[in-house]
Amino acid sequence: MRIAAGVDAGSAFTRCMILGLDGHEVCFLGCGQARAGGWFKGRVADRRRITSSILEAVAQASRQAGVEVESVVLGVGGPPVYGFNHHWAYQFGRPREVDASDLEFAVEQAADVRFENDRMLLHVCPQDFTVDGRARFHFPRGAVCTRLEANVHLVTTSTMETQAIVSAAHEAHLAVEETVFEPLAAAYASLLQEDRSRGVAVVDVGLHSTDLVVYDGDALVHSRSLPICGDHFTKDVAWGFTIPYEDAERLKQEFGCAILGLTADNSLIVVPSPDGKLVEAPRRRLNEILEARAEELFLYVANELRYCGMEKSLVEGVVLTGAGAEMEGLCDVAERVLNCQARKGLTIGVRDYPRECDGPAWTVVAGLAMYSARLKVRRQQRRRAPGVLNLILR
């Protein structure tokens, strides 16, 4: 059985998942998580601490799976990542039939963009082709035309940040098969092809970053990192109750709800006071704080949807992943602000998937491991396929 593994080196926890390849089916073998360190506001601050957390998470997963991990697909995200759409026109000069090499060349040219300093290309995501002014051809091989345009979405990130996280994995004695934008991995684990084709957004809420991707017609049309994250919720609670950060995090996890209507008005919680005593406080006050920040988060999402023209086109709604998505009531706020359905993104398509991992906090790392499995299954197929097919098959 071949092994596929993913590592999500997050700001709060580093998670590893190992899957086994049984033909074209993937099955769960093991997982592990370790308290993370070495991050500051979504950026690498101490590479050695990140390496240590990767080693611990991979060791736990390896012991459970009974296998050794040599290579992984590594997740990246946070403020350094943003994407944009780009296109390139290929003028033939005379009518002729489009072949696979024309499509490959058009995509390569559309991706040939000069970036700013410390920017690198993370993903080239073909969207569609325009043939003599007729749009939305997904694979127009054999069409006769004089002008071919390739439309792509380019996801970029910081070269320095990516090299730092890859170096941390190398120092943990792991080869990096590929780096993947984390909400793309979450989408791979929790969405079906028909979900993407009908229009859907994935919002991955982490401790120090919230990342967004938007799909339409099975094509990635928008990707961005948002300035509101799980850390803001906790800090708001700490300020609102004048308590330490750790106590605020505990209150948020145990009693927090992002919408007022889901808890009784007379419900009370016990919080530490500044003089060290325990006092009672209305739970409604906690939920008011969380609801205000949740509304702000989804107002940012709404702005991004308007920017890419998808504010009224998400037939499949919004899918929430990441540990921050576990907060009660967050889907309700998303539905109210965005005026579409919302649900938590859970992993699908993995045999023997354990109940303890069946939550949005594990969706990204599951998607990274599934991506690794897909790379291994299709390695020979990609070697035989033209270059543009390599991108489509991934």
C-alpha cells in the first residue's frame, strides 16, 4: 500500500494525516497534532519551533499508522497569499484547428507574469478559454479559430515565507512534494465537483488568518487572505471581560456562540475577576461580543464576493473550515450576512475516517493528504499528458 501524507503547520496546532492508497481509493491510517509555535500574526517568526511541532505531529501520526513518512504535501496560507485573474491572447493569423500544444502554450503565457520582489507563483488554475470571442470553452481542442485566449487564476505568495516553512519541513527530515494554499486543500476534501460548478466559497478560519477561495463553473475565480481571524474573537472576549487571554479562549470554546438567539437570556457563566475571584456574568454579553466580530468577518467575505462578482451566484453557499469554524452559531451569522446557505466543511471520500477527525479543524490537513494521494495515483498519467492537462488533472 502506498502512503500519502499532509502537514498543516497552523498557528495554534500543527496537524499531520496519513492516508493509504488502495487502488484508486484512499483509506485513513493515522493522524497526529502538536501545539504549534513560532508564528506571529500568520507569519514565520521562529522556524525551529515550527520544525519541532512538525516532528511531533508526524511522529504521532506515524505511530498510529505504523508507517514512516518520508514526504508530505505542505499547506501554506495567511496574509502573504493573494490571487488574481489573468488572460493571454494567442493570435494564429489564419484559421486553423486548436491542438493540445496550443492550449498548453496559451496557459503558460497567461501565467508568465512578472511579480513584485518576494512574490512567487503558488498555483496556476486554468479557468476556461475564449475562442474567436466565444467564451467559456473548458477544453476546445479541435476547434477551428484564428484567436485563442486562456483565462487563468494565479495564486501568489511570499517567497521568503514559503521557503521558511518548506525549510522547517526539511529540517524535520521530510521532503515536500508540493505546497498548497490551505483553503484549496479544504475544498478538495469537502466539496464535490458539482458543488464547485454551481458556485461555492470556502472560508478557512484559523487562529491568525482567515483564507478564502471562490469557485464558479468548477473554476477558481478568487482567492484572498482576510484580516479577521480566530485570534480577534479571543482578544475581544479578553478585553470585554478584562480577563487573561487563556481564560478568554476557554470561555469562547466552552460557552461561546456567535448569535444571540441560540442561548437563553438568563443564562450565566463564571469568569475570573481582576482580583482573582470568580464572578458570574451573563452569557448574553459573551455572545454579543462574538456576534459583532463574526458579522465583521462575513462583511469582509461579502466585500470579496462583490469584488469577484459572485455575491448573488453562490448556489451551494459558503463552506466554513478551520478550528474557528467550530464556534456555535457561526454558520447562522454567515447566512444572515451573506444571504446564502452556510455549512461546516467536513471531509468526504476517505474510507475508515475516524469520528475524532470529523470536524472542520481537520479538513485542511485531510485535503493535503488527499492531494498527495492524487499526485501519486496520477503520476504516470501526468507524465503522458500534455502540459496543460497536467494542470487540469491536478
